[in-house]
Amino acid sequence: MTGPAEHRSTAEPTADSNLEPTAESNAKPTAESNAEPTAKPTAESNSELATELVARVDRDQQARSELPKRPVDHADWARVEAVDAENTAWLKGILDRHGWPRRSDVGDEAAVAAWLLAQHADRDPAFQRECLALLEQAVSDGEASPGHLAYLTDRVLRAEGKPQLYGTQFWYLPENLDEPTPQPIEDLAGLDERRRKVGFGPFADHLAGIRRSEAEDD
């Protein structure tokens, strides 16, 4: 969600609240290639990376917690976007040097942080889709959460003007600023089955929880 009218839940997805990913580039180094492979992080660099990932998510969440109640004007949202832009530029460098931060390297908390920084890289949709492919591989390897992949999948699809698949993305419509509304969803009949496969509960329960939480915050 990328603007003042959109729903900004700061909660991390759980198994119940928490696509077409693109194939990875074919331009991979071969034995004959002069391209340098991604450096393998050391235990020390992994620890430093984990600390920085968590610190950056703390700043991300702090910026969002300081937003006023709806409606949020563009000046307020610009401060959030400035934090996101700095985090996105930093994450690009990390992925270039180290690859995707995996659970076994940086721990659970920092792996969640890596996903959330990618989730909020809305100003660079091409990079966000690159993150989606890397996260897909990490999930396949048991190194990241399928729920996080579902969230990032929906984010990327919506940025491309396509319906989401898992019902994770909401916004506030001008005619109804008091209640979050789901963004367009593909194949509503198959929604709960898709959600079940990534560990989510029924969408109706999720929607009720989102609206209840928002009402309590107001």
C-alpha cells in the first residue's frame, strides 16, 4: 500500500493473518563468466546484518506509528516514504553483496525484517518483484515464511494493476474512510483455498479481524 488513503497495518502476519513470482534472471555467472558470485556472509557479518535489519524495521514502524489518524495528507506520508526510500536503497546493496537474508543466517526476527523492508519498497516496483523471486526461492528452501511470500505477492500484483491472490491488501476509499476495504481479489471462489495453502485462515475471519483492530485504534 503506497499512499495516504491506504491501510497501513503494522502487525506482522501470523499463520492466520499473514505469484506468480517471476523466474530468476538467466544472467547467472558460469564457470567461464567473469561476473563475481554473491559473497557468502561470515558469521560476524551475518550478526551485523541481522542487527541492522531489525534496526531499520524499527525506524520503518516508528515512522508509520507517528502518522496522524485518517485522512493522512501527502506531507505526512512523505516522511514515511523518505524512510522507505533509504531502506530500499540499503536493501538493494545487501542483496547485491549477500543475497536474500535467510533464517539460518540471520535468525527469524531479521528474516522477517528483510521481508518487511521489501514489502515497503513500493517506490521501486521492479526491485520489489526481484525481491519476490528471491523470497520465493527462500521459501522453497525452508528459509522464509510462505505467509510473507503471499503478502509480497499481493503487493507486487497490485503495483502492476492486477488483482491480488490472498486478500492481504486493503485501502481506505474516499467515500468510506472509517473502514478498510479489500483491494481487488482474483477468483474469490478459490480465495480461502489459496489462503489455506499458505497457512492462513478464512478470509472472512481475517477481514473481520482487520476491521475490529482498526475500530479499536480509532
